[in-house]
Amino acid sequence: MSDIRVRFAPSPTGYLHVGGARTALFNWLFARKMGGKFILRIEDTDLQRSSDEMVRGILEGMEWLGLDYDEGPFYQTDYADKHRAAAYQLLESGQAYRDFTPKQERNDATIKQDIAKEKVVNPYRNLPQAESDSRAESGESFVIRFKVPEDGKTQFDDAVFGLQERDYKETEDLVLLRSDGHPLYNLSVVVDDIEMGISHVIRGQDHINNTHKQVLIYQALGAQVPKFAHLPLILAPNKGKLSKRKHGEIVSVTTYRDAGFIPDAFVNFLALLGWSPAGIEGAEDQEIFTREQLIEAFTLEGIHKSNAVFNFTEGDARNWTDQKALWMNFEYIKTWPMEKLLPLIKPELQKAGLWRDEYEGEQRAWYEHTISLLRERARTLLDFAGHGRPYFVDDLSFEFEEAAVRKNLQKDPALKELLPQLADRFAAVTEFNHDSAEVALRALAEEKTVKAGLLINATRTALTGQSVGPSLFEVVVAVGQKRAVQRLKHAAELI
């Protein structure tokens, strides 16, 4: 059995955003590729900003993406006693010290900068242990700081960015434990990773500074340092940092779920944000991957060093997101096996009030055929209830595109007479199908010496309210004889 153990450790201070989702995905892919374990740990130590609602949002996002975890979710606050114990272990071994600086002074920005720049040395760094113990026992407030060694450097070989080195002098004596006993991030994450046997830490490049600090803590606790892989950042279109606060719901994973994306399509898109199947023969230019293919192709070596750009734009539902993501979703809808696609479409039709149980019964064949027509142009799952509405309603409760009406219905006044005549021809057809409908339309066009295209375009708009769509005579059959006759007569009234 593989000893590979990785974790995704989000803070529940916001929804699951695309950056976090990609981190989770890369950890998941690595675990599945290596036969290891994928662990979910909720780092909920920021009590003021964390909430159960945000935890649920993270769990829902991961469930939608299909990123199943082997262990967890674990909650960091449940391990606070172990974090505190580790801080006192370092204190007893002389690798940490009590800092009795009054809180007001300790928080002063100038003092913190001076200490960081080594203009001053913390006066309590070398306080005799006996005096430190005595002052603590007397009730004097203190924080516990890590005592960074004076000479030497931290180093680790990052799987993405290579050898990383930093002089000890560039790292401040970081606080491990606040005066109220609250353990801080760099201590907690190391203790948790040790407890959970994490072998590889795969996370964002913005954590590299923390990694140098954490390497020191691993070593001080006598634990094996895991292997690190820092992921390039995902940037906004202006090459600025992608931010939950600044960019809002547009970077939330659940936004894409609600916008009608297929989970596997979004996973495919996320995977290619900063990764490519390097070294996989024949896959260098491949863009569409099944989940199984992603697992097979994934390597840490394929992660890029350069930042990725998430090219979204503000606008309507069809243009606001990254166009590559939308294209990829379109490709999935066109090619996704029908048995996988239909269960995703059903909830959208139900929400729109268009679902009928007969679609899983006596009208199953018609339903599948209609979906097969619609998916040729559907970019999201929402399109099946939007553009597909004319196929699922018996009345005229669907919108007519103004441009389509002007172009296809009001283009020629003769259509006011021709459309009712075509309706009568359709009504007279005994066996109504693709071929008989086409014969009836073309025969009328020939008799009236008009181009068949005039009737074809007008009929499409009359039946669906749209100017483009599947082959007209496929549309006519999907709409059905009775509804086609009614809609042709109604359309004549719009001329």
C-alpha cells in the first residue's frame, strides 16, 4: 500500500473558490495516481471569520466536483490541545521562549518591523529559564515564540520551483501561542500534518514564506519534513491577484454549478490552469480529458512555474466566465454519454417547471431524441430549459427573439398567408415525420413560387421563437404535428 498521504486544508472563511478548488483537485489527482490517501482538514482556527455555512459551502463544492476524500473532514480546532502541547515541548527544549512584552507594544508595527530587520533583538529571547518560569507562574502575560537559530539556512527542494533557500536571519521569531493560549497557523498546521502522516504538501505558491518557517518547526519537533509542491497562482484578467473579496461570486465553484456547468468539464478546465501532461506522448496538445485520463496523466512535474490567468469578464450569463471554460463545457455537453447527461438535465427542467414523469416512461424515446437535438448548441445545462423551452411546453409560453421575428417573420408580407397554408398542409399529413413535413413545405414553396428557405426560416421562428437551431425538419418532428400547426397559425398574427 502506498504511503502517499496528502491533504486539502481550506479555511472556512469564505466559499470554495477556483484557486482552492484547483489545489484540492491537484491533491486528489496525485493521491489517486499514486494510490495514496486524500485527506480533508478544515482549518477553522479563525473563530471570528469561520462559520458552519462556509464549511457547508466547501463540502458542497467538493461534492459537486467529485473530489471524494478518504479521511475527514477533520477540524483543526479539535486538535488545539496538541498544538499547545507542541509549543510547550519546544519551550522546554529551549527551542522557543516566552515573550513578556506588553500586548500594546508587541502589536506596535514599528517594533515588529525593527525586530524583523534585526535592528533590535527580542529582550526575552535569552531570558534564563528559571526567571521565565517564575514570571509565568506569577501570572504575567506572555506569548510563546519560536527561537529561530542564529546561523544557517532553511532549504527544501520544491517539486515545482526547485531548491528553495533562506538564511535564518530572514525569518523572525514567529509567535506559536498567543497570550490567551490560542495556537497560530504555522504551529497548528505542522502539528496536524505530523499527526496525520502527511507525506506531500501541495498548496499555493503564496505559502512559500510559511514553508520556510514550518520547516524549522518540523525539524525542532524531530519530525520528518514532507515534500513540498507549490502551485503557481491563478490571476485575474488584469494579472492581479484573484480575490474572493474583489471578484465575488465569479470565483466561487458553486457559481459554476448553478450556471449549468458539468462537474467533469469544470474539473477538466481547472486541471489545465497551471498544469499540462508533460512527457505524455500524444497528450501534449490534448485539452479534453476524462477524469480517468487526468489521473493517469497527472504528475507534479507537469505543474507550470508560471501563473495561470482566469479570463472572466463581467456580463450576462453566457459571457461572464472564462471562455475556455465555457467552450470546454460545450464540448462535454455535445459528447457526454446520454446516460450521464440526462440526470444532470432533469433538475434544470424541474426547476423551470418543464419536467414530466412521462420523459422517463412512455415519452422516453421522444425525450432522448429532443435532448440529442438540443445539446448540439447548448453551452450550459441551463440552455436545455432556456432554449429548449419551446420543445417542452404545449402553449406559447416561450419568448420570441425580436431579431428573429424581424428577420424571419416580418421579412416578407406574403408569409401572413403562407404560414396558415403551411399549417393546413401539415395538418393534412397522415404520417407526420421528417420526410413528409419536408415534402409538404417544399411543395407549397414550389406552388407559390417562393424560395423554400423563406418558409424554412419562418417556420423555425414560428415553432421555437429562435432564428437558429437544429435541422428544421428535426425540429418539426420534435415539436409535433399538433403544436406545429398551432404555432404556424399564431406566427401569422405577428406579421
